[in-house]
Amino acid sequence: MTVNRKKSLPLRKLAISSVIAFVTIVGGVGGGGWYWWKNATAPIQGDAPSSEALLQVNIPDGATANEIGQILAESGLIRSVTAWKIWTRWKGLSDSSGGFHAGTYQLSPQASLPDIAQTLWTGQVQQVSFTVPEGWSQKQMAAYFEDLDWFTAQEFLEATQTIPRDRYPWLPEEIPFLEGFLFPDTYQISVDQRTPEAVIGVMLDHFQGSALPVYQNRSGFEDLSLNDWVTLASIVEKEAVVANERARIAGVFWNRLRDNITLGSDPTIEYGLGITQTPDQPLTYAQVETPSPYNTYINAGLTPTPIASPGLASLKATVAPEKTDFLYFVARYDGTHVFSRTLTEHLRAQARIRDQQDAQQNSTNL
């Protein structure tokens, strides 16, 4: 889970006279000052029901402490701007290294002035979450963020074409976009950071912290480039449904690459044509024979780019594949696969699965 940094607002250093003023007002003669302070810092809606809705307040970057007090008063969150000034003067003297944080907050009118001030002082900005599942492509992410109404799909896809090597110098030189490097996970960010660039940034940060060390610390595969690693892992991710088959599938692909056999991976065809096959509508021979840089039935080797965002398990399996003699596998449509060593075995497995699928459809139609 990744949380973005918050910007700290400067707070003016105050003279010792501010402390004297604070003591005079709060201490008060005969306790009157304390009564005023208690009332001035009390919640606006102290007797309101506990289900009272939170109020959203934005503290702009660069706002002074006095400006923040005015914003809170106008929003109906504090009773007294004077009391706010006293609190901020005291806080500034007792914690000169701290400061208020810009951002969007959800604050309760049932909270006292010191509680609200502490929330802003510690930067507890309003957070939102988003989840990118393993195996999603950039286009799926773009549609997801558009559905969340954060930004348009087009804005996100355009942002993925900017390769931020100034921040992430490890990104491969040859990639045209960030497909595969946007790490899948659940994230939390400030509501103010709901931009394509910020979302991409937290996902690249996570790739750098979680995935990149796997590549850097790999045992063997010294000649494997970063782009090829992520590309092969993305194909493994799209093919593997059952966790215990992931390393075996990676092993099959490594065997085929070694023997210069085309990978023959359906997901690469789907990616290249922008389609998704289903048990009822599998790929046609015409689609499999359609030329494309991503057609691994026609082209030997890997696809030009990753075809999805692989999860950590697929990335690890790609550099720790199962040692196997298998060269082929075919899906059973239940998430598992039948693995074969020869083309003859593979064709027989395909025929058996196709017959089982036809029989199941016929029984369903009866």
C-alpha cells in the first residue's frame, strides 16, 4: 500500500509575547479566560447525532495559518478564529519543526478545535483507494479509472506514453509505453492525487520497491533484459490460472524459446487484436493466422512489449522456472492445463478437451 507525500506549509516564528498572550487569555483572571477558551474550542455540533456527515475541506498549498483558520470558520468547523490563532501560535512555538499540511480533508463538526488542528498538523488528508488486479493491461486500467470518474481513459493512456526515466532510470530504453511496469496491487492515495501521473507514479514506485529487486537478485538468466523479463512474465501471468502451474508454464516457455519454437500463446493474439476469447467463442483460425507483432503463433521469440502487468508470483516464476521436458500445454477450461512433451501428445490432448467441451454444450442444450 502506497501513500503519497504531503506538502508542509510554513508557519511563522513568533515572539515570546505570543506565549504571554496565550497564558493571559487561557488562564484569565478569575477563570473567565479558561471559560472562554473552553467554549471557543468546543465542537460546533457537540450535541449532533454521531452519524453527522463529515465535511470536505481543501487546504490549498501555501495557505498561512490565519488563512486556514478562516477556511475552517467559513466551513462551519470552528467557533473562533481568535482561538485558532492562539492554538497555532502555541503549536508553532512548541513544535517549530512542524507545520500544517496542504490537501483535502474530511473533518467532523463534532470535533474540537484542537482535534481539527491536530488532524491538519499531522497531515491526515482524505484517502481514496484503487485496485489493479494482476494481469490487467493498460487499456483495462484506463477503463477502470474512467469508471471511477477520476480521469478519462484517453488521458491515462496518453500519460503511459511518457517514460519518466528522470525518476526511474531503470526503465528500459526501448519501451514505447509503460505496459507491464505498472505494478498490480491495492493502493491508497490522497484525493488530490487522482491524476494519471500520480497514479502511474505510485505504481512505478511499487514496481521499483517490490519487483525490481527480484530481477536484480536473480540467480542465473544474466543475459535476460529487464524488458524481456517483464514481457515473458506477462505472458505467464495471462496463461497461468492455477498458482501451482505458474512455474511449469514458465518452464515450458523457456524450453520453447531455447528450441526456437514459437510460443503459441493465445493471450498474445488477443492482445494484438484487441479481443478476448471465451469458451463459447474461442480464437478462430483466421485470427490466429492474422499477422501482428504480437502473434506468437507466427513470430518466434517474445512479443515487442509486455501484454499485461504481471504480479510478483509470475515475475518470480519467470526467473525460477520448473525444470521440465514439456513443450506444450492446453487449457482444460477449469483453470488447469494438460502438459505434453510432443506435438502428437498435444494434439491428442486438444482433441480430448474439444470433445469434452462439445459434449458439455450438447448436454446443456438438451
